[in-house]
Amino acid sequence: MTTLCWIQTGACGGDSLAILSAQSPSFEQLLANNGIELLWHPSLSHRPMRHHDELLERIENGEQRLDILCIEGSIVTAPRGTGLYDSYRGRAKMALVRNLAARAGVVVAMGTCAAFGGVHAAPPNPSDCTGLQFDRTQPGGLLDAEWRSQRDLPVVNVAGCPAHPHAMTQTLACLAAGLPLQLDELNRPVMHFSTVVHQGCTRNEYHEYDIEEHQPGGRACLFFNLGCQGPLTQAVCNSDLWNGVGSKTRAGVPCFGCTSPDFPHDNDLFRTEKIGEVPLRLPLGVERPRYMAYKNLARAAAPARVREKKMEP
């Protein structure tokens, strides 16, 4: 059996809720089909807290094997580096996580808060939050950049706010099976973070022809004016739909770039920051000097059916 323990730190519980909607595999299938013993989950375990306390003590003492440690939530280090703003029975969770990580075969950051600090680490960061092995965009968080688990892996960052259900269950399935897991430069699993949200977006054709919305509620592209980060955010939201049916952009909401280490950006999420008329942040792989020339040509070449469809009720 592969043992798994799930700990919440500075969290809203969104990743726990999201993983329950996974279908391929579902959370139940993940446990049953991959020989995973769930030692503890704060929302799903029904045994008394006495069992929880004894379990953690056995893990820290080396008496209980811990193959996978999942952390949900940012690491609170305030006040003054003690971590006591987020404590359990008088003990900083920061210290608990550090000790459990030292015993774990692999540590998985479930969600952007655990991976990079997330919402809690956004300016002004009053509780001095950080991620497990990143402090927003900078390597090194609770654990230093060179830290490695018992299986010689860095913290595996399954980013997202919340993380995509299949990114969580499929990553855990790979780890339980002992399969190689390729990670990108931010230690995110490549199989879920090598494409951008723009791929599969139903608004792609509008984007290519520079048919852009200025107000929410339309069907054209949201990138140029309404803050959509889809063309520069690596995630599977439009290629592996949430609950098999939807995504933010399909519901008319801009992608906020929640899998990125600098999420949330310190600006209006529904407004595209620009230098003159050009977005400050361009789609991945795009060269700024050529961007406006391309867009002007594309707008002029937009077929009537695209312009007319935008205007349909």
C-alpha cells in the first residue's frame, strides 16, 4: 500500500472540494485502484482527532511510513517567523509540515497557495505567507530550493486556485505507481502544465482576428481589454473541461492565471494592463515589435461571419 496524508495549512479548502469532482480517475478510484491508504484528510477522515495526533507523532518518530504528503494552503510564518498565526494545539503548522516533509517519500503542493503562496501571499501579505518551495516567483519558501524528498524529488507543485481535479488525481496516481513524473521549471507536472488555457478556448477565432470585448457578457475575446490571462497561463482548463462541461472563459469570465507563481496580480483582474495600446503581458512566444502589426492586419482580414457572430444575441 502507498500511504497518503493530507494536511491543511493556510487554506480555504478549495482543493479538497475540487478533487471530489474528479472523474478520470475519481478520488475514490484513485484510492481503490492504486493501492493508496488514506491516513488522514481533514474533511474526509471520520476518526477522532486523537487518532490524528497519534498518527502525526508516529510519522515524525519514524514509526509510520509516509509515502505521499499533500499540503493544501500557504505556509503562514507570522508573527516574526514563528508561524503561530496558524497553529495546532499551540504548535506552528509551519514546523509540523517541515518535520513531516522530512519523512515523506514525496511532497505534493495541492494548489497555488501551497506551491507559491497564492492569495495569502499577495501584497501586503500581512501573515508573511509563502509556498512550500517557492515564495511566489522566487525559489525557496518554507523549504530551500535544493531540498529533496526521500524519493529525491522537489516539492511537486500541482498549481491552481483551486487545482484542476484531474491534475491532482492523475499526479497522485503516477506517484503511487512509481512512474516517472516530468516537472517544468516551476516543479509543476508537465503533463498538466505544458499547454495554455487559450488552447481549446471557444473564443480563439475572435482572438486571432482581434475581435475583442470591451465589456463582460459578450462572446468575443477577453484578452485585449478584460484581463484574460489564457494565452499566457499554462493549464488544461479548456482542453480538460471542469466537470466535463465548462471553464472560466466558456462562462464568459477571464482566466485569472491562477496556476502562475505571481497569482494574484496586484492590479484589476478584469482590466488588461497596457503600454500604450499594447498589452503589457503578451501571449507566450509572441514578439512585442510584431504584435500590433499582426493584430492590425488580422482585424482588417476578419471575415464577415466572425464580425456578425459577435453581434448575435
